[in-house]
Amino acid sequence: MRRINISKGDTRITKSFYDQDEFRQFVVNDLGLLDFNVVTIIVWDLKVAESYTYCGYKFSIQSKARVGNQLVL
């Protein structure tokens, strides 16, 4: 599981994704990015607190796994 911060301009959302396919679907359907395969691979492999910018969207990993109510970094 990944919690990913997605920013564009002054707007930031944080979404949780269980796997890379779920994240890919979000990038295609909600963000409409054309080069979605490259974006999903790069963003999914980022380390916590690293960021990647593409087409005005800034992606960063907030956390990589969740165990119950406790976040595991």
C-alpha cells in the first residue's frame, strides 16, 4: 500500500493505493495523463518524501505500508 500526495498548483490531495494497477487506473481516469505507464512506475518506486513532477502534477510518497492503525515507513 502507498499513500501518495498529488499536488497541482495550490491543491493537494492524498490518496491510498493498494497496488500499482490501482494507481495506474487513477492516473489514467482521474488525471488523464497520456504517458501513464512511465509515471506510475517512477512514482511507485519513489522513496518516502521523494517527489516527481510531471505535466504540472507533483507526486510524493507519504508512506509505503499500513499495519492496522500504525503507519510503517
